[in-house]
Amino acid sequence: MGSTDGGTFRRMLRKLTSDVDELDARDLAEDAEDSGARAAKDCACGEEVVMLGRIRSVELCPQSAEATLRAELFDGTDGVTLVWMGRRRIPGIEAGRTMRVRGRMSVRDGHKVLYNPYYEICQAQ
């Protein structure tokens, strides 16, 4: 058996025995890397970053609170909170969507945050 066959068998065995969340995270990280986006785990505070990931959750603020829309973007390596101030809702921003975002990385309470990022909703792959 050649090295190519052994590698193929190993990958197939890993897919059969790995957790679905692990496989999804690995696929997301590979897609982000292939697109030229930065991995969230490698981003530091103050850097201008371009990231590609999937929205895990969206938090809509109540009418009585200040208008702020929050979403968690996960790229397979780490989660980043996206915050749009002055917005209660943005059409298309919903859990499960794949997005490319660009902005300056901040850290708040130990979590990575992009405030008012530029965004592009991507087609599902």
C-alpha cells in the first residue's frame, strides 16, 4: 500500500471516528484559509482583519434598550463577536449564514470583538 492510500485511509478513518463539531470546525478553518482570510486565533487587538466564518448566534436587543445587534462568528479556530451599533436588525444576518467580515479587532472582557464590521454574506458551500 502506497503512502497516498495510507493517507486516504487515515483521513477516512478520522472522519468516521471524529465528532461532527470537530469536522465542521476543521472544514470552516480550511475554507477560511483557502479564501485568504485570517484565522481568528491569530488575530490580535488593533489589527485590521478579514475573516470568513459562520454565524453561530444572533442577539437582537429589545426595543427599550439601545439599538445594538450582536452576532457570534466562528471560523473553525475561535469565535469573534460582531457588534453593529445603531442597528436593531440587519436583513440576512442570521444563525447559520456564512459571512466574510472586515474590521479592526478589539478585545473586550477577554473576548475578541469587531465593531461595525464591513460584511459580505457568502453563498453556502
